[in-house]
Amino acid sequence: MRVESESMTQFAQVMHPVEICPPEAPVHARLNLDPENVKNGLGQLVLTLVRLLHELLERQALRRIDAGSLSDEQVERLGLTLMRQAEEIDRLRKEFGLEEQDLNLDLGPLGRLF
């Protein structure tokens, strides 16, 4: 497998601290890694990763539902679990004082997280 250096450069720009990102990069495309505000910067990073995993789980669940590989009871439990997960992510986001857009990571050629 070959990794294109241009794609890796774009990915690295998104992941670098604010002062390394180009000034034209939108604020929401950067992680806040300010040493004075470590709690929120770390919270943003962790919640962004949790949100990414949640989105992947939702997509996988929809594939399984569409394929008909789950019973009605399993579909109900899965939906309830994903809903509670989303509520908890939202609660934590508010606890850290983050906006919804703060967790919307730019994945380069793949587009925005949500």
C-alpha cells in the first residue's frame, strides 16, 4: 500500500497545533492544544475520536440492518444503545464547553466527520 505524501501533508496540517496550522485554515479545522487550556484541548481531542468511532458504529449498524442480519430485538437494542451513546457524547461536549462544530474533524480527502 502506498501513501500519497500530499494527502499525508493535508492530514498533518489538520492535526498540528493551532500555531503550526496555516492562518487560512478555518478555526474548526484545528484542535485547540493551548497549554493554558489543556483540559478543553484534550477533551476536544478525545471527544472527536469518540465521535468518529460512534459514527463508524452507526454506519456499521445500518449496514447490518440493511443486510437483514439482525433480529427486531437486536435492532431495537442497537438503536437504543447508539442513541444513549450520542446523548452522552453531547453531554460531555457541553461539559467541556465545546460546540458541535468543534468535534467536526476535517478528514482531508474523505471530507468532514459529519
